Amino acid sequence: MMMMRLLISLLLIGLIACAEQPKGFTFKLRGDFINVDTATVNVLSPEDEVLLSTRMKDGKFVLQGTLPGPGYYAIDMGNQRKVKVMLDAPDMYWPSDYNMVDARYVKNSPGTKSMLDILGVVRETYEIPTRALYDEYYEKVGSRNLSPEQEAELEKLAGQKFIERGETILAYVKEHANDLYMPVFIEDQLSEYDYDWGKRGYDLLSPEIQASQPGRLLKEKLDNLSHTVVGATFPTFAVQDAKGNMVDLKFGDGKVYVIDFWASWCGPCRAMMQQLKELYKTYAGQSVDFISISLDYTEKAWLPAHEEEQIPWGSYWLKENFKSTIAEQLGIEAIPFIVVVDQKGRIVGKNLRDQKLIDKVNELLK
């Protein structure tokens, strides 16, 4: 009897000890930065909530604690210096320059090594051959001043290289299906490729990686994008006009819509606006309508730019900016971002510009 009680007691102690073990992933990141003295260093959740925090002194800091799991986290150092870093090892070291914070310098991180490895593959199989393709083409035609026909031919050749790049990445993902960085890289490339490509990449990952923090974030991103794949009905959403009135944008009224997402602080957006004004004149009198939607963080920032540009079509502000439902569903991470919607309100092109934008609109008007 005494022996039985002793065994039960030991079992209970063991269970209590197991229950008291901290859940999650415990890590330490030692930072050593130049060009900075003091700063607050925060680890943020995907919702921008502070998970862990420490202070930097003389450019050095130690960030340690327990996170929900190893993965890809945003680190905010103030002064708009927010960078995503792989936190996936017990003890990591990060030397960097505060003026040019670079996550590639994190040492002892398996994910960071994977990032450098796949970037090297992309460089060798795409970037170097594509540069050579351009040089060879210019040499063949004897000039860098190309005719429209030559530009179209070169763009077609480069486009094929870009398709091959996507297939190379997926082949690499397949070979490294249990690598924690692979869903991070797939998500990063979704701004270049489409939902179907991203879904193919996700399906190549092992079940363990799909269930990881980066895997779940990729799945969430793909679920959002599934609402705005080419062929889907463009969602109705509310924006604010220059008078402060809320307007529900609706489509499918027999017109083609060119929807431009931009912001006052975005130089390329302001340049694109001038191109759109020329297209607006080109399609005057035809069933084409333009809409500009600002992703400025404040109304105060948007309104002066709205006035400066003298936008001749509907111009609105999306208060929730990049965190809005529509921006997440479209996968907007960089601007300008242009969407083309057909006469029935269906998405027929995303992130189009230049000749591809013109070709798509002309195709719909035939």
C-alpha cells in the first residue's frame, strides 16, 4: 500500500512539473548596431501587438523571452525602422547598421541561412541569365533604343524567364518542404505571382510546416487572396470622398473600371497618376471609368495631394489603408497597385501597368 501511494505521489508530481513547463518557443537575440545609441526594440505580432520589448544602449540589446512558436516576426526599433526577422534558434546574434537595418545579417538562425540560400538560387538561375538575355538582345539589334515591336519581343522573352523563375522556386520548395523559411518566401513572392502559384507552393509544404507560424500566416494570406482571384466578383467596399462623405463603391454596371491604389508619399504613384491622366483622355467617351483610392495613413496627408493632382475622376480615401479588408484581399503590399474590373464587375487583372494595362482595357472594349 505504501509503495502504491508513493508511486501515485511521484506520478502527480511529474504531471504537475509537466504542466508547469512553459509553452512556446524560448529564444535570445543579441543585437550589436552601429549609428545608434538608444532605442526601444519591440517584437510584434502579425496584428502589431507588442509581444516582447527591451531597450538598446550604446547600440547593443538583448531580446529574449518566449514566443508562440519559432517563425517570422516583425521587430520595431522606432523611427519607422521595422523589419521582419526569423526568430527560430535559442541564441542568435544580429550585427547591423541602424540606418540600413538588414535581417540577412542575423547569425545562428536556420531560417536566415535558408533565405540566403534561396536568394542565391534565384540570383544564379534568374537574375544573372536575365541580365545576359537583355545584353544579348541589345547586341543583336545593335541598339538600346528599341522600337515598340522590339520592346514587345524583349518583354515576351523576359516574361518567359520570369515564369521559369516561379517554377524554379516551387521546385526548391518541394526539395525543402520541411524548411520553416519556405512559407515566408512563398508569401513574399505573392506580390509577383498569383493565388494559384501560391496555393501550389503551400501544398508542397510538409504538414508540420503548414501548421507552423509562417505556414499559418501563408494560409491566411491565401485565404484572403482567394476572394479576389482573376474571375471573381470585385467586392463592394466603402471609401471617403473629399467632402467627408462615405461612398459605397459598386461595379458591374456595364463599364470597365481602372482602379488605382496610391498614396501621397509614393513617388512612383504620382508618376503613374500622370500616365493614367493620359489614358483617361484616350478613353474619353468610351465605357471606361477610373477610380483613385488613397492608402494614406491620414486624411490630412491625402487631401493636399488630392488637390495638387486635380484628379478628373472619382478620388477617395480608404481610412484603414493597407490594413483594410480589401487591401488584404487584393494582397496590396506595394503601390501603385492597379486593378481592372470588367463590365460585369469581375476582376480581370491585378497589379497591371504600362502596356499590360492598356492591352487589358483594349481587350475588354472589343
